[in-house]
Amino acid sequence: MEKDTQQTVAVPQTVAEPLKQAVASPVSSPRDNRSGPPRNRFGGGNRPDRKKPREDRVRSEFDQKILAIRRVTRVASGGRRFSFSVAMVLGNRKGSVGVGTGKASDTSLAIDKATKNAKKNLLKLSLTKTSSIPHEVRVKYSSARVLVMPARGRGLIAGSALRDVLELAGIHDVAGKIFSGSKNKLNIARATVKALSEFAVPKHFVPTVTAVSAGKSEVRA
């Protein structure tokens, strides 16, 4: 058998040196010469940070309670049109309360409309020193009939929308009763507001201050 023979070829010194330098140095691409921060794997490394600190929202002085949300259907020539109706109670728990309604194609818009309507119909109540009512009131509104009477040391005794209105108005030591068979919360809430309107402060009420001897002042209506 014949043996394979390996032949060595002598490479000139002028050619061997550039070959060694080319093998030792890594291949560089034009991307490596870019300036700026390194880019991440998803791109966008050179974009500025878009995250900004959130501003603290100003808390409203009024608390709100949604009584009912209904989907209303209106039949038109092109088909059915859907919208949402919202009934809401608004109050600051310091003697101001109001009931409003709103209707829109979206629930958020309907809630905004109901809030504006409740603020428009806001009542300012004149309560006693213990945040109660001075006397008993019995009222009928539409199909709803309610009774609100003072109950000293008993807290708030009521239910349904009657309780929501009294609670957001900031009234304590009262007892409420619904005598009608109606379960319509909007009518019950409006009946309660009608009962509380007997203790409302007139919008054009301006107290007059008269001077009294010894440097004191007396307020007269």
C-alpha cells in the first residue's frame, strides 16, 4: 500500500504577516461605529423616557351614590338604538344633597350628566346642632310615600334610596319609613328630597348684621 505524503508549502514572510493580523482581529460592521446609548432587542433605545409622574387628582367635596343604571331601547327606522339612563344622589355630608339623572349612549357620559344635574338641583339644609331635623315630615311624590321623623340618639334608621339621601346629606338621629309599595328608587329619592326641602335654606337668604352695644353683633334674618 502506498502512504499518503503531505507536502508543506512555504509562504513568504510578506504574505504571512497580514494573514495573521486578519485572523486575530474580529470583523467589525458599520453598526458597531454608531454613537449613542445601546439599543435593546425590541428597538427604540434612543427614544426619550415617555413616563411622566402622574398628577394627584383633586378630590371632590361631594360624594356620590348611583341609585340605578338602566339600558333604554328606542326603535327607529334603521333599527334599535340603545342608550343608558343613570339616577344618582350627590352630597357633601354637611347639609347639602341633590338628586340628578343623565342619559347618554355611554355609561361614563351618562354618569357625568347625572352628576351635573345633581349639582344643579343641590339643596342646602338648615339642620339642628346634632345634625338632625327639627320635626316630622310626611311627603308623597308620584307613587312614593315616605315619612322622616327625628329619633334622638338612634342614629340613622332607614333603607333603600331613603337611606342613601339622608346619609349623603349628613343627617343623623332620624328614622325613615317608606309606606308605598313602589320600589322605584328614583321616586323614593325625589320624595325624600321633597321632604328635606322644608328645611332648605332659601337661595336668596342674606343675613343682616346689626350693631349692638359693648362691641357685640347680632345676626337677624
